[in-house]
Amino acid sequence: MGFIAFLVLGLIAGAIAKAILPGNQGGGWFATMLLGVVGAMLGGILGSFLFNASLEEFWSLQTWALAIGGAIIVLLVWGLVTGRKRTE
């Protein structure tokens, strides 16, 4: 898969992950793409170690599931790291 295709995959996977997770994660399209690309990379790494799967083809259901799953993990960690502070 080419670099541009990987960026598009990351952007879409990040947007889907934001839609799946409840609450307001904030960030614009660039943050969504960045978190999605990091999530797609994480999903590819975890997929190759745990399931012997990889991110090879853009239109593969396996590729999309790994990318979205990785993006969800990255968004959850990002939410824990940048948790909102309560003001009283």
C-alpha cells in the first residue's frame, strides 16, 4: 500500500474511531489523520504479532479492522493522557 493510501486509510479510520467512541475527543481533521495513521500503524504491528495479519491491501476488510481497532486504542490512550481537568 502506498503512502497516500496509508494516509487516507488513517484519516478514515481515525474518523470512524471518533464516531465509535462516546464523548468529545476534540481535534480537527489533521489531529484525526495523525491519530488514525498512528492507530493504523499500531493495528498493523499488533495484527502481525497477534494474528499474523498485515496491512497490505487498501480494500481488505482485515486492513480496515486492524486500522480502526488501532485508532480506537490510540484515541483511548490519548483521552487518558490529555484528560479534561474539572473546574470547580
